[in-house]
Amino acid sequence: MRKRLLLVMAIGAAITGTVVSQGTALAKTSSPQNMSSSKITHTVEVPVEVPIDSKNPEKTITKEIDMTTLTSIWPEDSNMWNTYKTTKPFKITNEFRHKTVTLPAGTVVSGLSDSNGNLNTVNNMSISTKKQKAIFSKLGYNKTISYPVDQENGIAKNKYLRNTAYSYNSREVIPTLPKKTVNAQYDDYPAIINVTADNYLTYHSLKRYGPDGRYGINYAYTSASKIKKFIRTKSSLTYYLDKPMSGVTTKRVRVGKHYRYRVQLTIGKSFGMFEKYNGDPIGTGNTINNNGKPEFYF
């Protein structure tokens, strides 16, 4: 199984960012949760003797993935994407520790925590949309993760217990999902989507900074839409958005008295992943279909 199952973590490590999700004014959504009891999802069957081939990457091992919460496939003991509601203010910083932002008590946040209730990283992209703007305006650019200034911060002691489009059983429902392009087999991520703590689907496009992009990469906010209704099962995640959004394929459907814009995420094919410059295999990824067509991956 691919070592970097959660592309969010791969992005965070490569980009040096933070993982925060914030929840002041978490809007109520009509959210039927059809938790199907059938045994998990979609599997891809390929004989084990078939090698991973960079010229035909859509041939890999069998996998079973639960769409109830994609991030739960990460080992539980890492507390990778658990969600918390903080009880006190705390400061976060960028990787250079040049600037800080103070987030208030009551912030809904996710990230990598230790066993003592301290948060080590904060998921910037899943923080509430209003708080994201405040963070990026002060830290200066959109990094996927940031870091609490104080290591002994005690802000990961109270789990966030609401089941929403963003969190289920106190875990983020989906990791950061990159847009799938022809270069996905090389772990290339030109744009990403997230669900935020205030129940927005957001889209961020890649933006390099510094001369010729030499100082690294970050993500520029492109569009967002409020999730008005969602249906979550073991085989699919369906979001009904308030409005269409750029960068994400939506289907206009009628829901009750209103027209909504549907995003339906399901598991697609597994595929081989390789080092871009030498072609060495580095593991496997999984396609995430949107409305039946490949659009994202992790």
C-alpha cells in the first residue's frame, strides 16, 4: 500500500505548512448520513505478478477503501487527522517562525497530535473560511500546514464531536485531494480541494513564489461553495453545493425546492506512482472520481 496514503501529509511535508480547521459559526447543514452497513467500497483487482509500469500506471494491487472517512486509513496511533475544539487561544506560525497568528478559543482544528493532547501541526486548508483569510493575510501565503508556537499547547484534548460534512467521529472526512492530471503518477498536484470546518468545499490552485518558483510552492484560493446537504456512505461522498465553483465539476440537480450543484466522490482505479526523474516506483495512489469521472486522487 502506498506509503504516503494521505496526500495531504505529503503536500504538508513538501511545502511546510499547517493543518488547522476552525469552527466558529459552524453552519447547520441538512445532512442525511446514509451509513451503509455493506462491507467497504471499491476494490481494484490485479494479479500480484503484474509489475507497476510507468507507461501503464493503472495496474496495481488490490485495495479496500472506506469513503466514510478516507483519512481513517492512516494508522490510528498517529492521530493524524483527528478534529478538536480548542478551549483556549493559541498561536501558530509558518515554517520560518517569522510571523504568528493567534487563533481564539473555540477554534475547530485538525492536525497531527501527540499522546498528551498537544497539537504539533495545524491543517490550514480545513480551518473555517473566515479564519483562513485571517491566517494567510498575516502569514503571507497559503501553506497547507502551520505549527503551534508552543509545543506544550494542550489544545488537542477535546475532540470535536459534531458529525458534519467536515468531520465524522471526530476525524476529518477527506484529506486534501489533489487534482488528477496526466502527471499524477509522479505525485504532481497542481491544485487541491478541501472541506472546511464551516462546511465549504474549497479549491486552491498551485502558485510558486520567488524567482522561478525557487522558494517553494503554495496554493492560491480560487473558489468555494457552501455545502447545503451531504450524503455519506462507505462507497461515496455526495455534496450538494449552493453554487457552482471553478476547478470542480458539478452537476445541476433539483433538491426539494432548490437547484443544487452536486459533487459525488467515489473510488476509481488505483495507479502506480514513480519518481519523476528516474522512474523508480514509489508506491500506489487512488483515483477519486467525481460524478463518475476521474478528477482527484490521494
